[in-house]
Amino acid sequence: MLKVKQLKYKFDKTTFEFNFDLTDNNIVGVIGKSGSGKSTLFNLLAGFLKPNNGSIFFNENNITYLKPSERNISILFQDHNNFNHLTIFENIILGIDPDMKQTQNNFKIVKNIMKKVSLNIDLNKKVSDLSGGEQQRVSIARCLLRKKSLFLLDEPFNSLDPGLRKNFI
């Protein structure tokens, strides 16, 4: 359950205001014109921005001022969120192991999640060597691996071809 109560965020001369309740196990689309506050809302929910007023409750817990790492939320932005200097393995395992240990168990975990996102490429390749769609699937794999209760997806399928989009919906 996600409750956003009178949440306000001021940016330049614009004030964004959000107020809504979502129940469990819903898929909700946030639509609006460019600049209408969709990404701002996601950044507020994820904890990357601090609101000027209001509160955010997730499963009855006030998460308004928790650090992003303390929230049970995983976010995927449209620009992949990858680290170009890291390998595919490192980018994916980073979601659950900040030390990016190259253990047998971690390789098994990464290979399993790569199957789920239809990635069949060398784990040691740099993510910067991948196509846009492959980079996006690396990001999706990392998000799924984190097993958070809430996924925030900001135009996550832009880089994917129609066949792959269908697999994720």
C-alpha cells in the first residue's frame, strides 16, 4: 500500500503537488506531458529528492525522509542507471552485493536473472559495449534481482523492440 499525502516539491517557479492512495498488487501507469512531474514524483518516492511538505507512506510506514537505500523500492529510469566502466555481471550483481564478489553463487544468480530478461551474452563484457536495448535489460535485471516490494519504472521499455516489450508486460 502506497499513500502519498499532500506531497509538495518546488522546483524553480513550478510547484508539484501529489496526493493519492494505491492498494496492494496494482500496476499503475503515470502519464502526463513532458515536464508535468512524472520523474519528479518517482524521485520523491525513491528518496532522491526531499519534499517541501507532505508525506509518503509505504505499507503503513512513513518513508518520507528515509534514505533511498532504506526504502523497499527499486527504481529504473529511462536512461538505464548503468555504470559504463563495469561489466554486465558487476552492473547486475551490484543490486544485491555492493562488493560485486565473483562467487559461484553470484554468477548463478546473475545467469538466472539474465535468462528472465532474455540476455544471452558474455558476463564480462563492458555494459558500454551493449546496444541500448541490452543495456536496458541489464538495468531491469538488476531491479528484479533486488526483490523490492515496489518497482518504479520510468519509461523502462523505450529501448526495447516490440517483441521484447511484450515479454515484460
